[in-house]
Amino acid sequence: MLPESPAVAQSPPARVPDFFIVGSPKTGTTSLHAMLRRHPQIYMPMLKEPQFLADDLRPDPKRARAARGLEYPQTLTDYLALFEDASPEQRVGEASTTYLTSHTAARCISDLQPDARIIAILREPASFLRSLHLQYVQVYMETERDLRKAMALEESRRQGKHIPRGLRRPQLLQYSEQARYVEQLTRYHSRFAREHMLVLIYDDFVSDNAATVRQVLRLLDVDEDFPITVKKRNVTDRTVRSSRAGRVVYSMRKGHGPIARTGKVAVTALTTPRVRRNAARLIRPLFVRNDVPPTDESFMLELRRRFKPEVVALSEYLSRDLVGLWGYDNLD
């Protein structure tokens, strides 16, 4: 059920999105969002990841401020307001990577826009989970910096144990569930026509950004000859040097936590949001390093063996040889 506001029934019909980039994370969705926003026939809000239609994974209302000082929508009225500046001839869309993992987003999207176009990007499971874990460590959602140990905690975390302090969506730390691609796609295919869905492979996006974007433009029935400027965003290329100190900086930048709240009134009175963000950027290098820890190749091999049945099933589901593309045919 979509959260409703009384104002919705009283106001003129609002624009609802025509398309949704539903995930996965760490597959280039931020770059795709940036490139599509430049197309004159497409409108996407500045806020990537509204996450509103994943009502089982929606951000905590108490921590509702997102990147760039924007607010996560908390009501349907708030959500639809994201698209009110779109012109009538533009295709309207949004990108929230939690929608693929969510068990409710496909239904919520279908309820809101039954004819929606759905775009998903999938990545080889082992490299995907390693990159996802690095990002979670980087943004202080994850306190266990070793991926093997973090994934070993999945069962205890399902029981509510070993949850990082302040984390309101512990489901996101069920790493194995995030790579259940066939199950995730099935939720969407049960509600949307196959011709309205585009499942992209991360390798294709990396090797030829422009060609992949043009597939999206064709799905959206907009001018695919519009010049495409390649954008690379949200690259996980650094790790946290000090989790505790880094969390303090992150909390100050976001306005979360006791330290941020204590000084918030005074700091806000004396500075602008841009000054505060720039200050956080100056302090942040003290707590991060720009090298990524070496890959645990033995665990990567273990993950690939674990997820081979999933890759085989996905290959059959999409009628594409991902087993060969991702090197799973060489596993003994």
C-alpha cells in the first residue's frame, strides 16, 4: 500500500514516473542516471535513490536528509513532488537500487504505474558483493571490514545480532540475498510485460557505455541519436582508515548523531550547506586511504562456486551465456 496524503485526492493529477532504474547497486546506475538527466526528452530528479517505493527498505524518517541536502520523500505527495517540474513531453523516471532487492517495490511500482518501463543492471556476483561491501564500509553501514567475516554474520544478523549501531535497515547486510537475481527479476516479470523490461549486463555497460545507454533510450522511445556524454560516478576506490573517526565526519556532514546535533544550531547559523560539505571533504582524507585492500582470491573463488547455480539459472532465464561471460565454466 502506497503511503497517501489527504492532499493527493484534492490536487490535480500529478506526474508519476514512466520508468524506473531498479538496480543493482555498484553496476553503473549512478552513471546511467547522470547521462539520462542530460537528455532533453527525459526528466529525472536531482535526488537519485528516492527509495520511496521500497516500503520494506525505506530510509529512516529520522535520518531523512539524503545526498546534496535533499530530503527523502516520506509521503506520496512528497514523492510525486520530485517530478512536478517535468514538462508534459518528457519521459519521467527515477533510479533507486534498493528496488531490485526489495520484496515490495515491484508491487508498489505496478500499483503506481502499471505501464512502467523497468531497467535493471546485473553484475557477476562475487565482484558485485565485494564492491558492495566496500561501499557499505565506506559509508559506515558495515563495521566488519572483511567480506568473508561480514557474510559469515548473515545468519546471526537475521536474528538481530551483530547489527552495526544505528543501522535501521539491517536487511541490506544480507549480502547473499542481494545476488538472487532470478528471484528478483521474477518479481518484476510477474507484474510487467517483458517488452517493458530491459535487463542489462554490467560488462556491456563498462565496455560500451554509449551503446548500452542507447538501448535504454530505445526502451523509453526517445531520440537515441542525442549525443551521449559518458559519466563515471560513485566509484568505490577507497576504504576507511578509522571507522570511528570516519563515522564522526560522516555524521557531521549528514547532520546525524550527537556531535552533529550538539553543534548543529551554531554551525548552521555561521555557515552555509556548501561550506559544511567542503569542510567535511577537507577532513575526510584524514580518515580514508585511496587504496583498495587486496582481493581475497580464495574467498572470491569460494563465492563463485557458491553462486554458480544462480549464474546458470540466470543464463537460462535471460537466454544468454553468462556462465561463459563471467568465467563460471572454468570452475572445477
